[in-house]
Amino acid sequence: MALTISILTGSNVSIYQQIVDQVCAAIVAGKVAPDEPLPSVRALAEELLINPNTVGRAYGELVREGILESRPGRGMFMSKRRQIYTRAERTRRIDQAVTSLVSQAFMLGFSAEEIVEEVAKKTTELAASADKSPNGGGLS
Amino acid sequence: MTQPTLFVTPPSGAFKAILWKELRENFKWAVAGLVGMTAWLTYKAQFLIQQFQSGNYRYNGDSYVIFEATVTGAALAGLLIGLAQTVMENRGDKWGFLAHRPVHRSTLFWGKAAAGILIYLVAVGLPVASVMIWMGWPGNLPLPFEWRIALPAVTDFLCGVVFYFAGLLTGMRDARWYASRTLGIGAAFACAVMETTFYGFWPAILVCAGGILVAGAAARGTFVAGGQYGLQAKASRAAVGLSVGLGITVAGIIAINIPMSLLLEPTWETRTTEYTMTADGTIVEMVYENNRPTEVKDLQGRPLEQYKDPATRNEAMTLDVLSATLSFPSPLPNRWEQRYRSTQGLFTQLFQGGHSSPLGPTRWYFVNRLGLIAAYSAESGKLIGWMGPDGFTEGPVMPQPFQGTFKKPQGFAASQQGPILVFEDAVYRLDLGQQRIEKAFQPRPGETILAAGSSDENPAMLATYGEQARFEAVSTSQRVVVQLRDGTRLLELPQDGKPKNFYAMQVVRPMRAAGRPIFVWYAASGFGWRGSAVQEQQITEFTPNGTIAHRYEIPARWTDTGAPWREHLAESTVVPFGAQLVAAVVNREAVNRMSVSQRIVGLAIPLLISLLSAAAVFSRAKAYALAPGQQRLWMYLAILLGPLVFLTMLALLDWPAREACPACGRMRVVTREHCEHCNQPFAPPTMDGTEIFELT
Amino acid sequence: MSGVIETRALTRYFGNRKAVDGLTMTVPRGSVFAFLGRNGSGKTTTIRMLLGLTEPTRGSSRVLGYDSQALPPDARARIGYMSESHTLYNWLTVRQCGEYQSRFYPRWNDRIFQAVVGHFRLHPSAKAGQLSRGERAGLSLAITLAPEPELLILDDPALGLDPVARRSLLESMIYVTRGADRTIFFSSHLLEDVERVADYLAILDRSVLRACCPIETFRSHVKQFLLRYGGNATPPAQLPSLPGLLHVRRSRAELRLTIAGANEQTQRLLRTLGADAVEETPVGFNDALVGYLGDRGEQGFFLEDTTALEMAGNKS
């Protein structure tokens, strides 16, 4: 399993949010496949040295969002279905990411053309690596 | 804290675990105590040996120096062991580590106590027992040892246990000032005073047992409550209160004595009067100022010219006046002598030749129980032999004992024993140096001997007057006989019953007086406590052939007119009202000697002081919102026992802080939820808007 | 609502000074409950009162359903307590410490004792007095955990421990949470560890309880706002009274306000302060707590305005 989670204390982001974010990031980076088992609440808590309730909350939220599913008697797994967000929700999320990207790029002094060029380059690059990964990427 | 019973069966491991831990932790004190006590007792034992071996020591039987060490050592050891077991663990995290365990606090306490007593046994019991055995072992001391002599060791040992519990109490008790922490030792101190002054052994044991109960209950209650007074059960509180109260009383007595002794000079006069006989046969009155003779007067009170000059007021005045002294023991058994701390009731040391000549190599004792005289070698401490009415035998086998009741010489007569041994059935003459005994006087059938005495052995007198210088006097139920050593009767008088009213009789022979009269001189007992008193005396002068020449009577004189005001006032202030009442009832005769104004003042002042104390006690109790029952109890105690109750209350109770009530503005104690005046609760702490309270 | 620990207006005076004032809180069963506050705010006193080692001046507390001042032995068998100073009997060896303690507890799991002792690498025949600080903590922890207590009360357990020992302590605490019914009540200054391991927290500020809530609630309640002043505008010299204001840091062009429980009204108030922009910035747990525990109002360690100093430095 290629899922590695590490947490930072003292961060502005709460620990449970860090876990949620890292699981999502792992999905995006193609590091985990559907149906892959995750460490149990207790195992992860003891590994990260945090309260199991925190792990439980993170897992709970991920289950609610459909990213994980709990199979009785067998533990926590990556869910098969990935897409549970409504179109509107997905649009909202991507809009948020793009806004952040573009405003940051403007602040750094890039022009609009340079930004679009950079985005296109990156898209091609990531698509290629997703094709290559055994999990087939997260875009389906 | 509520404990259901005094003893609760703990899980079997717990008590033993605590016991083991306490022993292991405090073992070092056992060793230290053992070493210290042994060293101290050894030092005292050496001293004792020296005393008995030295030829100058007259053993009066009152008490042995060893017992100074046993009582003080036991007390100190007990106290220190008790403190050591509590002082380190009484608060903070150390207390937490001890007390947070699945055992009743009571079990913890008994574990500590058991360990402490064991340590005390080693530190004190072993050395003291060893010393007692050493004392009794034949050959160590030239003394007819009986096991009864070791009894003070038992009471001193028990007294030390009281100090042990007092030490536990002191170590545990919450107290605001260091001085008041030590007040818990009061009960133990009172116990020590009582057991060393009580006459009887069993009363002393009872006192120690009582002390152990009180101090033990106080220590246990305080330990279980974690140091606070208010949380304990009634019985425990009473025990702690008694301990602290006694402590304050002791401290008070000591504190008061200092100014009192400065304030009150002794009121007995430095001027004393004595009657004596001069060389020429005149009875004179000698006035002493600060123990030095200043005046010599005749019986009519006229100063005598020839003795005005200090140079003549010396031994030349009483030159060649010989006397034999007899004392009449009181018919009641002498409780002072029978005290368990004294051996006066067991044996009497016999010595010859006056109280300044050395004793020689042998120590002689008349042993009451055996009716024989024992002889010990001062050097080796071994028994040499026994002297009975038939003579001296060497070796351990005992001869026939004396049959009649021994008439022990009393008071000053004891120091002028001469060679006489008096029994109800015979009078003997002793020559201890030659180990000889002979009968000096045999009474008639039906006649009992009351007392006898002989003149001193004085070589100078012998040389000058020969056999006339050695005479003896015997007072019997029928007659008074004065005879020379060789048997010549000088006087024989019928018994006139004076021994009932007089405690001593002297036969006085002024050898230089014209006609060599013989005086039979009786003196009464009863020295006054205050002022100088003159005993009543009755003197009869006889001519050498037995006719009465003259009778003299000197009446008793008291200069005591009752308590002087300064002392009276001081006593009234210091002694609590309750005690004054009891004293007035018990000692009516002292009250009768006072004037009316003295009696009124004597009760009014303590009553006033008591009422003031009661007022102070009551107002403080009320201000600090004590329960009404408590308020009344302390008030009644204060009326009886005065200011010491106020001090005890201050030192004993936990006094909470007081704050102004937010509702009514008056001062209220912080320990109650609702104000004692307006019944409003305390306000919750003020919020500042940043609070976050939520429980999901 | 019955918690494993409940207090009601628990108060303790030392002389005239209040060490704990009207403390009312409930510790839920099964939680990991952090008890926070500055040094001297009354935490140790509270813990001693909870365990019946000290008597409260006023108020009461119950632990495992029993009045703290009358805890029966079976209740004490279910409460594990470790004090700040990791008290032990110095003359006992490690093994003897375990044997001694085991005689008091009806349930003693020697495997746990051995495991913790082994984990801290303690030699069974080393005397407790010769151990280092961290080793003592390990031994103290071993004897506290071996009876498998339902409730663990730890007073500043990581005080003076090196990072490795601290980690071991954390691991033990997580290990304890394996038992669903087992509660941990602990005080600490190590906020990272608190953040990792605590569900709930309570904050004692100068003898008064100011917060008692889940840790997430606390985080979400403490917010930091950044007010920027551009151009010639400067932050107002005097601030109006803002409810829940914890901390103010000002510089020439900025005001950084830490506020507890900011709501709509607060936001409106902030907008009246004449700033160009009012921005809510995220706060880490550490900063939130320090802000919460520090003196309320406008304070800072640096006495002069930093920018004023810099300006002066530039001139020279």
C-alpha cells in the first residue's frame, strides 16, 4: 500500500482535517486504488500517535463523502465509486482551486498567457503519468 | 472522612506490605536509637558504679540515676520515631503516594504504628532491659537487688510509647504556626510528670495506658483525616483537644513561672530560730539570719552577753554536749518510702560513724523482706555474707533472721544512726567494721520498743570521758530507759505517752555542765509553709540520780498570718476558676486562714477572668460560624478553665478565611455554601466573556 | 449526565487566597481529558481534591460515583494516579517497587508492568533513587498502569522528560485508550501532545474554569483577525470593548486581534474600526491556547513598537 499519512502538530489545520486532506491527495496522485484496504482506526492512531477518535472522525467524514467504505468484519477500504459529488459541488471545488492558482500567479507577476501555458503544460504532464500508473489514475 | 470501624480487615497483603515498608524505611532510626540509648545508659551505669563504690556515697534509696536516662531517653526516642514516620510523608505528592492506595487509611495508620512500636522496642526496650538485667546480675553492683527495683523501667518504657503517638500526631497535624504544632506533645509530657511522681506502680501504669489511648486516638484520627481537625469523629477530636489543651497548660505553666518567680520573692523568712543546749547546760534560742547565727537568747528572750561576740558563737558554745536521738515513725505506712520508684521500702543502708566519715570496703543493708543484714563488697560487688541477731556468717547461706518489726530511723535521725539497730522486740548494737552484733536492750514480756538511739562514737569524747561518753536511750511502750553502753542504768522513767504527739526525742548530756544533768527533750513536727515556725518542745531536766530538776515548755510559734496579698493576687490571676473552686472545697483550712476580703478577691478575680475568656471564646466561635453546640461547649469550658481554653481553641481548630458577603456585605466564612447571615450563596466566579462551555 | 469525574463549585482556599474557585465540570467516561492552565492556576490542587488527598474548602466532587472525600478502597483500586514528581521509594529496586505495589491491588497485571519497565529499559535491580528523571517516570508509569485502572489521573506526567520518554508516555496513553471504558484525565504544558491525544479540554485560568469543551470546539471558537491599514490610516489608539477579546498585537499598519467566540456582532464591530481589510487568519492550537491563557487585553512581551525601533534604526 502506497498510502502514507503523516501529521503535523501546531499547524493551522486540525489533525483530522490533515488526515482527510492527505487521503484525498493520495487519491488525486493516484497512490491508492479502489478496493484497497486502509489501516484500521486503531492501527493508524497508534502509528501516528494520536487519539483514535480523531482517526475515527476523519474516516467517518471520508465515509460520508463516499471516499471510503466500511465493510463489517473486514475493515476500511477505498470505495469503488469515486464520484459522489454533485456537478455543482465539483464545480465549486475546482473553481476555488483555480481562483487560488490564478490569483497567486498574478501576484507573482505572471501574465495571463504565461499562466494558461503553464496550466496546459502541467495538465499534459499529469495526464501522462496517470495513464502510466497501475491504478489508472483518479479520473474516470 | 468516615471510617465504619476502628479496625477493618485489609487485604492480607496490604498491612504486611505497609509494615515491611515502614520497617525498611525507618530501620536506621532503630539502630541510631539503640546505639544512642546504650551509650547513654552505659554512661549512667558507670556513674552508678562509681557512686556505690565510692566510700562517701550514702544511698538514700530515692531513685537511681539510671532512671533519669530511661524516662528521658524513652520519651525522646519515642517522639523522634513518631516524627520520623510522619514528617516526610505528611503533605504533597509524598502523601498522595502513601494515601492513594486501595486500603483504608486506618490500615495504613496501624501499619505505621506497628512498625514504629517494633522500632521503639529495639531502640529503647533492648537497652533498658539489658541495663536492668545488668543491675540485677550478682556482682555488678553492691546492692541487694530485687526485681521490683526495675519497675520504673516498665513505666518509663510505656511512657515513651505515649511520646511515640504524640510524635505521630505532631507530624501529621495541620497547624499554622510551628510552635502550635508541638503542642500535641502536651499529653505525653503530662503523662511523664504523673508517672514519675505517682507513688503506686499500678496507678502509674494506668496513667501510661490512658496516655497511650488518648495519644493513640488523637494520632489515628488526625492521620485518617489527613491532618485536619474538623473532619475527625467526636472521640478523636476530644483526644486531640485534650492533647493540645495539656500542651498549652504545660507551656502556660512554664511561661508563667518565669515572670512569677521574678515577681514574687520567696516569702519564707531568711530568719530562722532554733533551740539548743550550751556547754554549761543552758537552753538557748539561736537566731539565724541566712543560715548564720546572729543572736543568742535565753528562754525569756534576753540576749546573752557572753555569746554576743561572733567569735564565741561557734562550736565552743556547744562544747562537749553529747546527745542520742530517737525518732518515732508515724503509725501509718510511709507512702513516700513505699513509692515504686524508691527502694526505701525494700532495704535500708546502714552506716556508722556519722555522715561525713568514709564507709569502708563493705556496704551493709538491712533487707526488709529477709529480715537480715546483707554485706556486699564495694569493690567486687559480690555478696560477702549475712548478719543476723546471732552474728555474722560469711557466704550465701542465710542465718536466722531478726524477728521483730524493723524500726527505721526517720529524717535527721537517719544521719545520726550511730551503732544502734532497733526492732520492736530488741535493740542491738552493731560494729560493722568488726562484723559484730550484740543485744543492747531486751524488753520485758509484753513490752514493745518504740524507738532507740545512741550517742555518736567520738574518739575525743571517749578519751576525755571514758565510758560515760557512750550512752543509749530506749523508749518503749512502758518506759524510757537511758543507759551506758556497759549496761549501767542512768535513767528509767515511765512512758508518758509523748511519742504520740512528738516525732523525735533527744537525750542530751552536757558533760561540762555542773552536776552533769540529763535532759530528755521532745520536739513536735510541723514546720510552717510560710514564715518561720518554731516547733513545740517539751524538755525535762533530770539530775544524775533521776529526779526531775526542771521542766521547760517552748510553745509552737507561727509567724504565718495567711497568704500575703501579692501572692494571693498572682494565684488568683493564674489559676483557672474551676480549679480554684475545687481547691477551695478540698483545702478548707487554707481558705479559713484567709480574711474575708481575701476570699472574695480570691474568687472574684478568677471568675472575672473566666467570664472574659468565655466572652472571647464565644465571640470568636460565633464570628467563624461554629455550630451552636460547639459554641456552647467551648464557652462552658472557658468558664471553668479560663484563658487556656481560648488558646487551645485557637491552636486546635481549623480557622477558615472570611470574606465579605456579596449580598449582605458582612463577613462570612468561606467554608459554607450559604451565608450565615443572609443565607445567600457565594457568587460563581465572574465571567469575562471568553468562556467556552460545551459538552457533547 | 454522569461523568467519571464530576465537580460542583469545588473551591479551595489557602489562607485568604483562592487556589480553585467554584470549579464545576464533568469528565465524560472514556474520554482523554486534558486539564490545562498556567503554572499555579490550581490544577494540582484540583487533582488532589479529586483524589481526596486534600479537602475542599467548599463544594464537592465525585469520582467513579463516589464522593472524593470518602473513596472506598475498591474505587481507589480502579483509579491510577501519577503525581508531578513521580514519587517513589528511593531505596526500593525496580522489581521491589512492582512487588510492593502489587500487594495492594486485587488486580495486578504483571505483564504490563514488565512491558513498561522493559520499554523504558529499566534494570530490575536498579534502585529507584538512582534512576534518571525519565526512568523514574517510566517506573512510576509502570506501577500506575499495571492495576489496569479505569480512570487514569496524571498530573503533568511529561514534566522534565526527554523526547524519547515523552514519546513512550504518549504511546502508553494511546495504549490505554484501547479500553473503551477507560478514561484519562491529565494536565500538561506540552500542547503538541495535548493536540495529539486529547478529546476534551478544560482550562483553568487563575483558579477559575474558563473552558470545558471538546478540543475541536475550542479550536473553532478561538479566531484571529487581521486588520490592515493602508495609506495614512492608522489603527485606533483606543479599542472599543470587544466581547471575548483575548489578545491584541498592533504595529504601525496592522492590528492582530485574537478573539474567543467571535460571532456576527463581533464581525460588525470589527468593521467599524476603520481598517481597509478585515481578514480571518487560521490559528494553530498552540497559538490559540497561548492566546487564551495569556493576560487578556493589549499586551506583549516586546514593550516598544517594533516598527518604531526599526525606523529609528534606519535613520542612524
